[in-house]
Amino acid sequence: MDQKTHEQVPPDPVDPETPTVCARCGTAADRTPATWTCSVENGTRRYFCDDCARANIRAIEGRLDSPWW
């Protein structure tokens, strides 16, 4: 099969002036905390804070896009 199974996502631009923002609740952090969750949805990298990730861990592990949960 010649199906594409994984799409390449470009690395995050390194800009220390731009805070990382939770895609669900809008919480901002100066730098991306190591405890936040990163998801790639439709070729776009999205970050979720600890609280949002914990509240939706089953949907995240099931690879459901965030609009679903």
C-alpha cells in the first residue's frame, strides 16, 4: 500500500516572545511547559494545559480531534 500514514508537521517556530496558549481554555504560558499535551490536528500543532489534558485524556488517547470533546 502506498498510503500516507503520518504527515510531517513542521517544527514549532522558536520565538521566546510568543507565549504558548492552551487550545481549549486559553491558559497562556511563557514557554511550553513539559507537562502540557501536544496534538496535531489537520496538520496544525495544538497544545493543551494540564487541566484540559487530564479532563479529556480518554478522548486524547483515542485520537479524537478536540472539537469532538
